[in-house]
Amino acid sequence: MWSPNQPIVAMKNVMKSYGDFDVLKGISMDIMKGEVVCIIGPSGSGKSTLIRCINGLNDIQKGSITVEGQEVHDPKLDKRLLRRKVGMVFQQYNLFPHKTALQNIIMAPVKVLKEPRADVEARARALLKKVRLEGKENSYPGELSGGQQQRVAIARSLAMRPDIMLFDEVTAALDPETVKEVLVTIKELAADGMTCILVTHEMGFAKEVADKVYFTDRGLIVEEGHPSEIFSNPKDPRTKAFLSQVL
Amino acid sequence: MASDIDKRGQGYPRRSDMAVLLPLRPAPQMDSLSLTTWLAKIRWWQVMLLMLVWPLHAFAQGAVTVDSAVAVLYKWAPFLLLHGFLFNVLISILSMALGTGLGVLLGLTLISKWSPLRFLGNTGTAFFRNAPWLVLLFVVLLAFPFELTIFGTRVPLPGWIKAVIGLSLPVAANIAIIVRGAIQSVPSAQWEAAESLSFSRMQTLWQIIIPQCIKRMIPPWMNWYAILTMATPLCSILGTEEMVTLTRQAMEAEGNKPELLMPFYGFILVLFFLYCYPIAKLTVRLERKFAFKL
């Protein structure tokens, strides 16, 4: 049985390959409840693949990933039960274009969790307020800016009341001036005690908010630690080279 | 590392440190609007020209007989329209309804995750798309009994019902292709987003994917309706009393005079054209309207 003093997400020696290309070559990490973890690294180092394995969007060939003690890649597991606990936000927002902002948020709790519509709607309005999008309830995704769409996507995930939130390069497709509004939302979420796992290129954000930073390169974790150590005193030459390029 | 370099040496880099732009795959090709595009290209003045040429041609054959032939047609026209052409329209509507229902089911088997079902669906689709329509009509005519016994009651199965079933089969197969194409045209990211929100596959399909692509299915669906309508005279071979059968009978009643051929068959042509031309125009317009929107 899992108890909150054990890692909420535990990866042990996770390996994955596409054909004969190894994306993940043995990744291990333990993430505690309430922690904010940033995964950084050069493009193509397997960051996105890694985060998508946590909710079972990608499968793995070897190793184990547990979420709240439950093995994610157990073939007997109903992945839909797992995904209720793990929310995910994507780089391209992936809102449902034929539904309004409010409907986007309401859909999953009503259809999947079968919760009463009135309760869900009240919660959805509160969430929209939380991400500072009051008044946009009836806007369609196409009528919102990238940053607004991304905040609706965050609210949509939160409406399922997950224990863990995964953010896959959520600011990478945004204009520089809208990046901030999304980061503020995530920061508030982290301050509320949500377990957040982010793949990001926002080094300033990682430095400020993360409890732990993982630097990945070519499918391996090269270096991990508190952001103050990683950013000011990187040990591995690859980390040094990467940071000197992006900072 | 050595193996990397080998592979790159062959001009086929299998791994790269750089961001890789995947090849742009165009959305799956929808059924081309073959018939409607062709029909819609016809201009009104071309039709008018044809309407002029026809009487002139007939006139050249001998003015007096044409006069009487047109008079004969005038006598028969209401009957042919109401009992003939409208019956063709009824057959086409019922066939389309049945074909659409079957086609959606068949289309769903084409995207099934269970490979035996997908195989069956693919086989059925390929068979009904490529079999000649007339052959399918004959098979249905001969394979189905003239009446069915359902819960002890005898339900007659007249020829025209069999024609409806026979025509719906190739339509269903083509609609299945349209359904599959439309579903595959929705970006896979929509599936992933729904999956991450714990939607089941069926919920995702009906509540998220299909509502987004239903508009795209309408123009090719209308194209097949026009094709089907034009194919309904095939039923005359099965003895169904539709437009062509009745026309032939009317001409026989008038003594099978050769000068009747042009006005009577011309009348059929005009009616089908008047019915299908607006459908074709609308289809092409909708296609343009929906082409770039999701």
C-alpha cells in the first residue's frame, strides 16, 4: 500500500526505444507529494517521452513506473483510473475546438466521473476565475489567445481534481508576453501544494519554483539536484555546456 | 557511436541531436467529389443550348411527327413525374438512409483496434466498393426471399425494397471510407487530450472526434447521394416500376413510334438533371466552405 511519505511517482530504470533508437536509457527518479520537479535538457533528449510515460500515453520496454504505488504499465491496470489522478497539459493546448471554454472544462468530470452537472459547472467557473479568465466562459478556443487557451487547458485538467499535474513544454508555443501569465498560474498551483512535473525551457521559472531539477541528455539523467546547485554550480560538463547556451 | 555514423553515411540519419521536423503528412484524402464536381461545372447556358439543340434536331427529323410526339409526352408527363420520378427519389432517399447507417457502422470497423474486425470491415468495404452495382442488385434480388416471416407474421419483400437494399450496399461501403477519412483527419493530439482526461475510446469518438469532423463528411456524402440517385434507373432491370420502366411502358402504349424516343428519354434526362444539378452546386459550395475549417 502506498502512503504519502513514499514517492508519489517512482521510476526505476525506465527504458524505451522507438525501433532501434533508444529514447530512454534507464531513467530513475522519485518524486514526493507536493514537490515541483522540472526536467530540463536539450531537444531530443527524451524529456517529453519521459513525462508521457507517467500517465501511460507512451509505453515503456523495461523498468517500472509507479504512481501512488500503482504500476502504470501493468497490463491489467485500467489506465482510465490512473489518468483520473494524473492531469496533463500539452504544448499545443489541445482544447476541443467545438466546445466553449466552460464546456471544455465541464466535459470530463460530467462524462467520465459522472458528477452532477451543476456541481461541476460551479467548480469550472471557480477554476476559470482562478486562472484569471472570468468572462471567457462562452468563448471558443479559436477566439482565445495562446496563453488564454493554455490556461483553459490547465483548468480543464484541474477540474478532474488530479493528485499530480504533468506539464509538457506548456509555454513553448506561446508568445513571450503570454508566457508569464501561464507561468504565474502554474506557480500558484505549486504554492497550493499540487505535485507538478514540468518539462520546460523556462530556466528562470525552474530556478525560482522547482524543488528539484533534472538535467537529461540522450535518454539519461545527467545531473539532478536543487536548482541552486544545478544552475550556479553544475558538475557535469554537459550540464555546463547546456546552461551556458541557454542562460 | 560507430553505428550512428554508418547509418548517417547511408544518407539516412536514424538519430540526431537536433530538433527533427517530421515529414508533413497531408490529411487522408477524402473521397473525391467526382460526379458533383463534374456536374457543377456545367453552366446554365450550356443546358439552355442543349435545350435548343434538342428540338432542332427533332425538327430535322420531320416537324409534324415531333409535334405529335411532344403532345404525347405532354399527356404522359404528369404520370411519369408523379409515379415514376418521385418513386426514384423515394428509392434514393431510403437507400441513402440505409446506406448511411450501414456505412457508419462499417466505417467504425475500419478504425477498430481489434484487427479481425478491421480485417472483416476492410474486406467488406473493398468488395462492395468494387462490385458492379447491377450485379449487387441481382444478387440481392435472387438471394432474398419474396417474403419474410418475422415473429409469425409474413412481411412481403417486394422488388423495390430489395432494390433499396441492393443499392445501399455500395453506398455503405463508400460512406465507410468517408467516415474513416474524416475521423483520421482530426489531429491525433485530440485523442491524446481526451485520453489524458480519462475518456474511453467510444466516448472520445462520439463526443470529441465525430462532432469535429461531421461537417467534412457532408460534401462527399452528398456526392454519393447524387451518384445513387442517378443509379436508381438500374432498378428498372429488376422490374421495379420506376421512371424508366414506366416510360418504356408509356411508349409501348403509344405504339412504340421511334420519334417518341428522343422526347421521352430526354424528359428523363431533364428531370434527373434538374434534381441533381442543385445538389451538385450546393455540394461544391459546401466543400469550399468547409475545406479549411476544422
